[in-house]
Amino acid sequence: MLSGADLAVDEGEFACIVGPSGCGKTTLLRILNGLIQADEGEVRLDGRPVTKPPKAMAMVFQQCGLFPWKTARQNVAFPPEIAGLPPAEIEARVQEHLDLVGLKGHEGAYPSQLSAGMPNA
């Protein structure tokens, strides 16, 4: 059960939610991202209620959400492709995000060939 949550995060601010297993961290994140509705209260982003996942927000799940049959490049390109972005914008985003996580040069690798330690290798 999640109760008594009150959170405000300003633009550019970094927030961390910490607590023991089962205390409602994931439930809170799902509510904040509009994946589930709270029984009471509301979530606002830029002053507007969040009733579904907004384009300006994303959630990274605990379990790996990669497609094992797609390369790193194909996995990163999948969301903007589904959103219908133009190919040039998709490619720019793919390169930016692969660079950001230290996977430049590993675009053709499959998830089973990647390691969390690669950016430091």
C-alpha cells in the first residue's frame, strides 16, 4: 500500500526514490509516469494532469526490456520508429543515446554480447 506520498521535482533537478522492497517505489513511479492511476490525488507535469504516459517522460524498468533478436542500434531505434519520427531524426537520436551510454562502436552488437561494464572498458 502506498500512502502519504508528496513529491515535487523542479526542472533540471535529480531525484532518487529509496526504500525497502515492497514499500511502493515501483508503484509510485508507475503512477508518476501515468502507467497506472492513483486511487486518490493527482500527478501534474508542467501544470497539466498526467493521465497517460507523457511524451516528455520515460520509465526504465527493473527488468531488461531489450529485444534479444535486435542489435543495440535496432533496440534504441525502436521507440522513435514506433512514434513515427523521420529516419534522419531517428538516426541522430540513436547515435546520441549510444554515445551517451558508452556504446559507440557497438551498434551492431546484440544484448547478449553487451556488458554493463563496457563503457568503462
